[in-house]
Amino acid sequence: MAETFWDKVKKGIKVSTEKTKEFAAIANLKGSIFTLDNKKGGKFKDLGLKVYSLYKEGKSPEDIFRDVDGILEEIKNIENEIKQKEDEIEKIRTESNIKEEEVKDIEIEVKKEVKREEAEIELKREAEEAENSKKKKRQE
């Protein structure tokens, strides 16, 4: 039987039974932070594209700033969410007497799992695209 994500986390950081709940909560929060970081990266990309587009149109710096203010607010809100989750992790870590190295180990495992899931999603998307392409060719 294949080893599950949680089995790897438990084995990799030698989780004691009484701390499993705390490690699971931290892993969940780390996953959320990873997702928020990706979302923030997308917002920075949107911001850059918008600023450059407005600059090319000859907009003044004041107009550009006014037009991108919403994106800047979204980035700030994402950063606040990340900070809240990091604070939750620190609270759990402190209350449960969990070492920072153990939290870092969890983060590594979460990132591996998220990347694995993203790769699976990408493979499914590519397979669907290939299937749709075949259907189109058959219809022609």
C-alpha cells in the first residue's frame, strides 16, 4: 500500500501520538499559506502588467496609482491573511512545545504534497486537452 502524505509527515518528523492534531493543524495552515503565496504572486504579476499597460497608454503616475489601488489592496489583504496564519502556527507551536525545525519539516512535506497535487492536476488538464483535440479532429 502506498504511503500517504500524513504517513510521510508522521515518519519524517517522528510525530508522537499526542501531537498529531497539532502537526495536522500546522500542516493545514502551511498549505493555506502556500496557496496564499501563489495567489499573491499572481496579484504581483497582474499589478506589473496593469502598470506597464497604463504606462504605455501615457497615463500619469497618479492615474496609474489610482487604477492599480485595488490590486495593491488585494495584495495587502493576502499578506494580512498570511500573517494571521503564521501567528496561528506560532501559537500552536509554542503551546504544544513543538520545535521550529519540526515546523520546517512540515512545511517541506506540505510543499512536496502541493507540488505533487499540482502536477496531477496539470496531467489531467493535458489529458483532457488531448482528448478534446482528438474529438475536434474526428468532427472535422
